[in-house]
Amino acid sequence: MIRAFFRVPFFLFSFCFFFVACQTVSEQNAQASPALSPPDNGYSTVKLGFADTSSEEGQMLIRRLDSFYRREVGAGFNGSVLVGYKGKILYERYLGFCNRATGTQLCAQNPSQLASTSKPFTATAILWLYQNKYLDINQPVQKYLKDFPYPDITVAMMLSQRSGLPDYTKMGNRYWKSDAPMYNEDLLQIFARYQPHLNSKPNTRFEYSNTNFAMLARLIEEVAKMPYKQFMKEFIFEPLGMKHTFVYDPSERSRYNDIITQSYQYNWSVYKETNEDGVYGDKGIYSTVEDMYRWDQSFYNHTLLNEKTLRMAYTGYSNERAGIKNYGYGWRMLNFPDGYKIIYHNGWWHGNNTVFYRFVKDNFTIIVLGNKYNSKIYGHAKSIYGIVKNTSEHANIEWEESGSPKEE
């Protein structure tokens, strides 16, 4: 059983941050405005503050975290980290290069590729549309995507990774021969034309598939009558004050070159983009640790989703195997017998490794974004938790030390 979090007096912890507005993503392909209600007064920009940790105990916490990251940098870590508690930033660091070739150091305004940590964003967008009665997650996907060839798969099955759809990232170039980026509509048409066999009968077992969230992003476009990147910008990123967050489009790479982090292999070789970099929803969102913390805090304020919808998102739907681990609607989670929950989602795409752990009952958050491949990043949450809790014990937490979630 995990008990109440920590009781540490905190002092005002200062950093020098630079907030530079990102250039907005092109909306040249936007369709006619949909019949969606625009954000109203219920939306509010999420503001962050710094924890008061002037006590010796607080100073010790900072020193221990700094010591940990000195070792991690020596072992190859390159990225940013933020640790937050009840809306206050306990610890924030930018360690290494945004672009090694130019000597550009990482700063607060440099977005990193979130990889699969993009999935909770897509799920939240779907649930927002559901909450506001623009779609029904219990309906077949075919109701919204006419070319989708599997009549028994519902929106909810894709949200909970129970559709049986094969993962397009594991299909190679069997169906896509072009060197040009493949986008979500292209992927939908591949499935419509070739109708790859499902890996399992819909809703019979959990199987992590990037295809689910790529199709969900395409579904958002059909329902909202606007590009996914525009919907996310207008209905999620801007209302939350996420000024350095956007959906990446490889055709607009030149727009981002001066701000986004370069993706590196473990030996500092640059990762080259592939045709799959055009697909979004399962990945493709770039963000910063501060914007991610705004995103995290918005759930406590019910800025986007009300309590009822959040309970749906945080409910485990993969129950064919007994255990604490489960998968909700776009979130991985640990459900403990006493009701304690840890909501999280890691990610891995090219050289980008991401960690996002939310101890929701304590309002405690760990965010790590790396842009140089380093599998050790996935162990950071466990180490940070131990440092802040000042314990080597981790109760019954089954830490996910991978960027590719295993089956339940």
C-alpha cells in the first residue's frame, strides 16, 4: 500500500527561463470551420509556480537530484527534466544539447518529440468530443470513417488498445513504396485497400498498436472538420497556455529547425526521418517539460475533461490478466488494491525517449524528455521517486522501464 506522499517544507527555487513564442503551424490545408463550440470562459491558461524549499531538507532534495543527474549525464543522458508537486515546480533542468552541430544548448523553449506520450493527448481530444456530444465512443469507427474496413471495431476499443489492429510501424514498406511522408489519410487508405488481417478478434485482448491512435487522429479530423494539428492547437494547446507545443508535419520542417531538439542516436549520429514521421496521433507532438506540466495540472482543474470523463480515462480495460498494471483510454496505469493509482505513459521514437509519471492522488509529477537515445531514461522515474521520498523502497510499484509498453 502506498501512503500519503511527502511532507517537506519548500523554498522559492529560481531558474532563468526564456519564453519565446513558437511559430505557429501552417493551417493552409484547414477545411471549413466545424460546428464546434470554441473554448469559453471555462478554459484558463494554466500558470506554474516554484516550490518553497528553503529548508535544509529542501536543499538536500535539490542536491541529491543534481547529483543523480550529474551521473546520468556522464552516462549519456541529454534532455530536460521537471519534477512538480501540487502545481509547484520542485526541480527543473536542461542538460545538454538542443543541436550539437550548432552548439545550441537545451533551453526551456526547445520542444522535444514526445513519441508515444502523444497518445494521451489524442485520447483526451476524443474524450472531449465525446463529453461534448460530438461523437460516441461506443459506436463503430465506420460511423465516422467510411473507408475504415473493420465493422466490429468501436472507438472505445481503439482508445483502450483492444481493437486487434496490426501496428503499422511493424508492417515495413510493404504497402508504402514512396519516399514521401505517409500521412494518416494515406494510412487509412492502405488499410481500406489491403485490409490486413486483425491480430485478434476485436475486444478480446489488449495489444498495443500505434495504428489505433493514428486512426483516432484521423477520426478527430472527420468529426471536427479540421486538421488534427489545428484542432489540438485551438482546443487544447492554446487554452492551456502550451506555447511551445505543436503537432509536427515533416513538410514544414524548416519552420521548426531553430527551436526543436535534434534527434540523436546513442553515439550522436543524427536520426534520419522516415516516411512514418508523417503519421500523427500515436506520436508526432512536440512539447517542453513546462508545457507538459501545464497539461498535467489541467486535469486537476477539470479544464478539459470533467470528473466523470476522467474516471473513464483512468479506468483499466485490460482485465484478462490479473495484476496491478492496466491500460485505460490512452493512459497506462497502476491500480492498487487500496484505490491508489499511478497514471503514466512513456514513449520512444527514433532517438527520443520520454517519461511521464503522474501520481494523481498526491498531485506529484515526473517528466523527462530525452533527445539522444538512452534506454536508461526509463529508470529515471523510479530513481527520482526514491530521492524525493528519501527511500530505496518502492512499495508495489511495477515501474515501466521501457518506451514500448508490453502487453498486459
